[in-house]
Amino acid sequence: MATPPILDNKNTSSPSVFLPSALLRESRRQKNLPVSQVPPVCLLDPDGDLVGKLRQTGQAKRFASWPCYHTELDTFMLAGREIGIVGRVVGAPSAVLVAEELFASGCRLLISLTSAGQIVPCGPTPYFIIIDRALRDEGTSYHYAPPSEFAEACPLLVSKAFDATSRIEPRVVVGSTWTTDAPFRETAEAIRAAKLKGILAVEMEAAALYAFAQAAGAKLLCLAHVTNTMGQGGADFDKGEADGTTDAIKMLDRVVAALSHTIDTPAV
């Protein structure tokens, strides 16, 4: 049987011909933008709820010199420092594209907070997961790391984040997720298989982001906001107060405060 294209001609140790720096350079030229560094700590907000709330309340300020063709970067204050945030980066390819561009533009710590569907319950939703590993059921990670079942987080970032959030409400747990490219192909068989592996939730970005982080030596932590049971439980997809942004900001404030001092140490 022929090797599937996703695994064929993949030498993950070979450098890429097309680089994020080239794309950003040409975008700056076309848009007449200055070269500027993004904040050292940035957030990915796939759902866009955080960005929307921060803009609505006047807390977010547009980062006008962000040269990405596909997204907007805002800044706001969190844990006593200026943070960059990019919304609507849904799915592995989009998240890693933006992550590449952020690290090429001065980011030194990236945190992603995505919504997720419950697989193995940790109590009633909503709650948060600090993702320690993610099942690689997507395509992007295979361009960054040789085939394996899971992509792993940096243990130091996971432990520090959990130490900072273990006593807050809504609760925060540590565990694994299943990263999929096809949310509307979450079949009963696939869900059963994930449960047998002890996987807590399903989301769309973490495996690829962790594979990228390991390949690039980048500091990156993925968090999941478990908000639903994939539409199986009546009233579902309820994130909580202000679309979950109140709880998310409280949790992220502690995570950023705990991890900011790791910026100048080598990635693990």
C-alpha cells in the first residue's frame, strides 16, 4: 500500500524553504508597515470571545503594525504586563501559521485557550484543562514531528500553570485531549477510542501547536475550556458569565503571572 501523502516526503529535520520572516517582510513592504516586536507574551483565542469582550470594554488596543495577512493583533494588560492576543485562529493549520509569525516577531511565550467538548467527564461543564499531551488526529503536526500518538507539552510549563490555578473556580485539571481536523466527524467509535485512552476533551489546535513548539524550541502552553458535551446534553455550549470571559481572564491572569518569568530560560 502506498504511503499516505501526509506521511510521505516528510523529513521533519529539514529546514523549510518558505519562512515566516519572508512572508512578514513582504507584508510589511506591501502595507508600508514598520518592523516592530510583538509583546513577549501572547495569547491565541480561537473562539474570539476574549478579543470581543476586551474590545467591547475598551481594554484592547489594536497593534497597528502587525503584518499578518489573515489576522489582527490586539494588546491588553494582564498580570501587570502588556499581552498580545489574536482571535479566531480556529484549527491546527491556522493556529500554527499564526504561532510561527508571532515567534518570528518577538513572542517568547504563547498560550492558547480554546473551547473543547467533553470526552471523559471531570464534573459538570464548564471547567478548564491544562493540556499535558494531545492526540495527533490532525495533519499539521506531521510536518513538524515524526509520527507518534501524542504531542507533548513542556512539563515545567504544565506544572507551574497548575500550581497557580489548582485552587480557583471554575476548577482547573491537567490531562490529555484529542486534536481533530474534523469536528463534525466525531463518531461514536472515535469517541469510545478516546475514552479508552483517558482523553478528557476534544479540540482542534493543541497537537499541532505542541509539535511546532518542540520543533522550534518555543515556549507554548495549550489550555482548553470544556464548555460542551458535543450537543448531546440539552442546553449546551454555555461558557458561563460573559461567554466565559470572566472565568478565562481570572485563570489566564494566574497562568501568565506564573509563567512570565520562564521567558528567559531555555525551553524544556
